[in-house]
Amino acid sequence: MNLPASLQFHVLPDLPMVEAGDDLAALLEVALRRLPVTLDDGDVLVVAQKIVSKAEGRLIPLASVTPGERAIALAKETDKDPRLVQLVLDESTEVMRTRPGVLLVRHRLGNVGAHAGIDQSNVDHAGGECALLLPEDPDRSAAALRSALAARTGARLGIIIADSMNRAWRLGTVGGAIGCAGLTVLDDLRGTSDLYGRELKVTLINRADSLAATACLLMGESVQRTPAVLIKGMPAEDSAQTAREIIRPLAEDMFR
């Protein structure tokens, strides 16, 4: 594991509000050029899931959703809008737990969390109530964004699409990687030795989530309007790992 002794985090300034169909790479390039730094191969750009979803047209008017029987029943259990519950079911493979105010599911991407990552904050409801879904394929979105930015800037950046996540047994959300391209996602230390020569048998360092969590702390969660952070100091690499590799296989799920 070759990591630097220090990193620099730069919030991208003055990004406009993103709408469906916007060229996200073009918007990010303009913001990147405003930074007082030069882009280098290996720099990592962390982008909030929300602007990726908006650009990809994942904002769904609730008026367009017809809830089924299961959604109506779960809506009564959880005290939620049945149309929103139908979207959660459509985006999920399994309902894990329910209680008033909470619908815990396994998203089709594999993540376990509340409401399938569907969000209604920081979206425009002027034309009627809406809900924002996660990108259809965040790893594909990250790879496409990496290619587009490389063509525009000449730099081979790592890309992380980050979202706020719940954690079992702990309060509060932290940023996590749901899409990755061009960087090491997991550092596998199994088979190496610790300071005293003892073999490490299970140690995996989640590099992508660690970077995403710090970047999301700088982005904020409410009115900051700073949904992208450039991280400088990472080594240049062309890892083929993706965020899908973070998901623990169901066969190893001890809490299911």
C-alpha cells in the first residue's frame, strides 16, 4: 500500500445548480480551472451522488408513480407516502426492517440502508413533489466522467461518486463511495505482516470510503452548494477496481 504522508482537499467553487441533461464534465472542468492548483495524474475528484443523479434525469415526480398493494401496506407501517415507498421497492431487492419513519432495504446495487438512497432534500419541488433516485449504474457513471474529464483536461483523475450512508449500530451518516473509477478502492493487506511479524488474515483498507467520508465532510449536507472536492497527493494509478467490490457478499452477511 503506497500512500502519501499528506493530502490536500479543495472544494470546487461556484458550481451551478445541475439539471437533467447537463454536461457534468463540462461544469466540473470550469470549476476545476478556478482552483489555484494544477491537475495531476492520480488526483481524485469526489462528486456528490445528487448532482450525478440530477444530470442523469433521476428526479422522479411522485405524481407519475402508482403505488401497488405492497407499497400501500408498507406505507401504513412506516407512515410514509405510498408513492415514495413504491419507488423504494422498485429500487430494492429486499426489505430488511420496517418501523414508523424508517424503511430499511437492500438496494439493487447491494448497499443496505434507509429508503434505497432515495432523497427529497435539495431538489426543486416547485412543479410538484419529487424524489431523487441513485444513478442507474454509479460505477459506469464514474468511468464515463473520468473519460470525459481526461479528454477535457489531459489529466487521469480518479473519480468517486459519494453518497451519505447509515451505519449499523452508529448514529449519524458518513460519506461513502457508491461509484468509482481509476483508483484503488480496497487495499488488500491479507498475507502481509504487522509490526511484530504477525500475519494479517482479514485486513482490507477501504480507501474509497475513507476519501469519500472526508470529502463529504467538506461538501456539507444542507445549503453549502459545494458538491465536488478535488483531492491532491494520491499516487497516479489506473486501477480497474469499482465500488461494487466494496459490497460484502450475501454469503458473508452475518446480520441478515
